[in-house]
Amino acid sequence: MRTTESAPSPQAPRAVVNLDVPGPTISRHIYGHFAEHLGRCIYDGFFVGKDSQIPNVDGLRTDVIDALKAIDIPNLRWPGGCFADEYHWRDGIGPVDQRPTMVNTNWGDVVEDNSFGTHEFMHLCELLETEPYITGNVGSGTVQEMSEWVDYLTRDGDSPMARLRRANGREEPWKVPFFGIGNESWGCGGNMTPQTYAAEARRYATYVRNHGGNKITRVACGPNTDDYQWTDVLMRDLVDCATCPKAEPGPYQAISLHHYTFTHSFQDKGQATRFSTAEWYNTFTHAWWMDELLTHHSTIMDRYDPYRKVGLVVDEWGAWWDVEPGTNPAFLYQQNTLRDALIASLTFDIFHRHSERVIMANLAQTVNVLQSPVLTDPETGQMILTPTYYVLLMNKGHHDARRLDLHWVDELPTLDTGATTPLQLVSASASGKDGAVLTSLSNLDARDSHTLRLDLRGQEVTGSSAQILTAPELNSHNTAQAPDVVVPAAFTDYQLADSVLTVTLPRASFVTLSLTLG
Ligand code: AHR
């Protein structure tokens, strides 16, 4: 902490934070991840095979597992994405050399040999100490196929599927707390209308049964970005009795939302490492959109489900850029810069603010695809931790903590970018758990630092420490040759006087402040 006695700048925006008024719990599951059979995510990223030179446990990379364990990943979504609606789970069980192959038509027509299937995924989750979130096939599968997969995974006692699982070497059932009823059923998952999907989802979800002690949160396919009609139809259909809002919702417990951030648009995504300052700002305007989307979808959900029994699961989010030059366009491999880190930190603040409705989220995707916390070098096999990884590390204290609202007394700095609304340049959130408070602060301003004041009330602060993630250039990133360009460092440019914490955020930076309460 800086020791100067100088009075805080009166111009610095001030927020009141009542440390003794905890809000809702920020579910650790909003820090979830996503691994699809796409490009080098599963094969190369997680799974290199037992004979690889890369250290592994049963073919699963030890370094990647250790890195993900260090950020406490709470859940992992698999096998897709679009892949899920062409995946037939029985192809991925039994002796590996007898498994049939298929063509991964969504992602480059590569041959999928099914060597990574149900048992390998569940083993990975056990090694990661994370909870599986499996997405079933609605688009090209059957109700019976989905029902039998759940039976195979989770049924104790005697059944044809439990017997088959045992014959394949797994005696005990697994626990599967989350199950998706198809993926993007409005697009790659079947091109359905919301009315058609709503009827299908009820039918499929009915047969995704709770066996023994396994209790499943069934996640129906929700809208893409701002398709509010999809949410409306799904919710209207789900909640059986509009006039008795306390009624239990129908056969699923959550709906999903997918929203990606681009520099301009899906058609004009922009490059990961080459962008102008104007494009930097444009990207953050797009990233802030998540806040509006969650507000509008939640408002629709509130109309049908005022007691918030149905969760919103943002099971695909993140930055989507053009692929790295020279890589397969269908593999969605992209670099990850300081800009990606700030997209992540901003988005987590937004999720924290919506934690009454948002029960889970999955960053797309875990390794080597889209906004990955982990990359692996195709030549050397070396693992690289990206700037996004460090945001997940620095934000770990928010997992299952109680939100502390920041009540802004003054206007936060904005920039007129020519968009409909000015871009808010600073974002912040805080939470408390076990006598400690974690505050996350992002400065999206590419040029200037900003000072903020937090008026901490209700409890005494007895200790503090802080970290910063920033870099010399806006597009700084980590590579196999230079893996530590963007890494967290100790931060001291803050002071606490008379319970007011004053902090100056350098341009383009993410700061976390950890406070100990007396
Ligand atoms: O994450 C990549 C793809 O994006 C997923 O497969 C699909 O669900 C989405 O369109």
C-alpha cells in the first residue's frame, strides 16, 4: 500500500460499499469451462495419448490439469457445442480399438476416432476435481439415446446400461449434476423454431432422470444473444401455470444463453493481436452488451418465474477473433492478449451483478479454441498460460462468496465512441467470504489512468494486499518463446485512510484488492 498521507482526489468517483450487508452468493459455477471436440481442444489440448512424450496420466496432460486445478475450475462442459448434436455416445465407449470413427462435419470434416469418450471425459473431471456438464444430442439423436446415456452414467443397481458401464470397467455410477438438452437448437443443433424446440425440450428432459442420489440440473437450449422471443416462448411453455407463479417449473431447471464478443460483428470478427485503439474501444462496447442482454432476458424470465427457480446459464461466452494466420480456419485457434483479459474481468463483474439469475457460465473454450486460458504449442507441446488465465486466478476469491454491492455516488468516466451509448471505462465488483473481501477493478481506458474511491462501511479493514495485470502494449500476449509477458504483479498504488480506499488504476489494467476484516 502507498504510504502517502495526501488527501484523495475529490474528483475521483466514489462508491459506498457496505461490508456488513452481503448480497446473493456468486456461484462458483459462473467460473465454468467448455471443452468441445473442435480443433486442438480435446486432442492435443487435453488428451495426448498414453504414449506421448508429454507427461500425462492415462493420456491426459498433467501440466494442463495442474494449471486448471490451480484456478479451481468448478465445472466442465462437454462434448459440444455444435459437435454435441452429432455425437452418439455409444461410439465413444468400450475397447478403444473397436470404437467406430465419424466425421466431425461442424469442425473441418476431420475424422474423429472416438478415443476420447465418456470414460475418458469422466476420468478427466475426476483428475480436475471438477463437476461434469454433459450436453446431449437433440438435433440428430433420440430421446432413448439421451435417456440411456444418463442411465449409463448415473444408475446404481441393475439395468442394461449399468451392466454395460460395468462391463467397460466402471463399477460405481458417476455423479452428473448438469445436463444440457441439446445445443444451439435454433442453429447447428437442428434449426428449430422456439415453439418446436420448447415441445422437444419438455419431452427429452422428461427422460433425463435422476437415478439414485444423482440430482440433475437440466439446461434447455436458450437464446442466442438478443433473441428475446426465444426466451419468451421457452419460459411461457416451461412454467405450467401462469396464474400460480409459485408452481414448480416443468421438466428442466435452467435455460442457456450464448453470446460472443467480436471487434465488430460475427462477419467481421477482427484479429486477436492486431487492432487499433478504436477497435479496442469497439470491442468493449460489444462486451458491455452482456449486461443489457442479461437484464432483458432476466426481465422476461421474471415475468414467468418471479421466484427465480429457473436459472440462466451462459454456457458459451468469450472473445471470438479471426483464426491465427496459417492455422485451420475450422479449428478456431486464436491468440489471447491483454484485451481478452479485460473482456473476461468485465464479464465477470457483469455476471456478479446478475448472480440472482445467472447460476452458471462457461468460457469458450478451455484449451486452444477461442478465448482459451490455456494454449499448447503445436511444435513443442509447451503449455502457455494466457492473460485470461490470470484473471481467473486473480478472481478465485469470488467463488461462492457473497456479493457486496458498489453504490456509485458519482458518475464513472465514459468515452463517446460514436456508439448509441458512451462506453463506461471502469468496471468493478466485490464480494466477501470468510472474513475477507475481494474487489475486482478494471480500467478499459487505453490511454489514461483512473482513480476510484471506495467508502468501506460496516466493518473494520485490518489488512490488505493487491495484484495487477497489465502489460506494455494493448496487444501484449504470452507465447512459447515469451510466456511471461502478461502475468500478475504486486500492486501498491492504493491507500486506505478513514475507511476510504483510494486506488489508481493504470491505463488498460485489471487490479484485485484483497482486504482482511477485523
Ligand atoms: O464454441 C464454438 C461454437 O460456437 C460452438 O460449437 C457452438 O455452440 C457455437 O456456435
